[in-house]
Amino acid sequence: MGDKLPVGGEMRYVVAMLFAIAVAALAMLFVSGPIASWTVAKFAFDNPDQVGDMHTGVFMAVNFLMLVAGWLIGWALGGTLVKDGDGA
């Protein structure tokens, strides 16, 4: 098994996961709901089910985007834990 991570490389993954969870949780509580409500308010619907479907879809999409953003932030910050810049 010659595919060893550089010193500190394991922690980079942990930091990325923790940031992803934290950013997604904060977005779920404070960002996704208002964005979903604002988006739904911009459209006219024929059926109340369409309102719920769009609200849910936008809510989930924003949560996913924030999860990815949190991962990228954590990955970048976790890179400072890797010695000699060999973490990529």
C-alpha cells in the first residue's frame, strides 16, 4: 500500500467534513428557508402541491450547495495542516 497520505493529510478530510456539516446546518437553519420562500413568492402556481414541491426543491438545492461550499472551505483550511504542501 504505497498510497499513504502525507503527514496531516488524514486531518484534512476530517476538517473538510466538519466544515461541510457545520455550514450545511447553519444554512438549513438560517438561509435555505428564506431563499426557498422568496423563490416561491416570485412564481404563480395552479396547484398548492406545486408550491410545496418547489419550496422543497429549492430548500434542498440550497442545502446541497452550502454542503459543497462548506466542504471546499474545510478542504482549503485543512490544507494548512498538511506538511510540505503535499496534500493535493
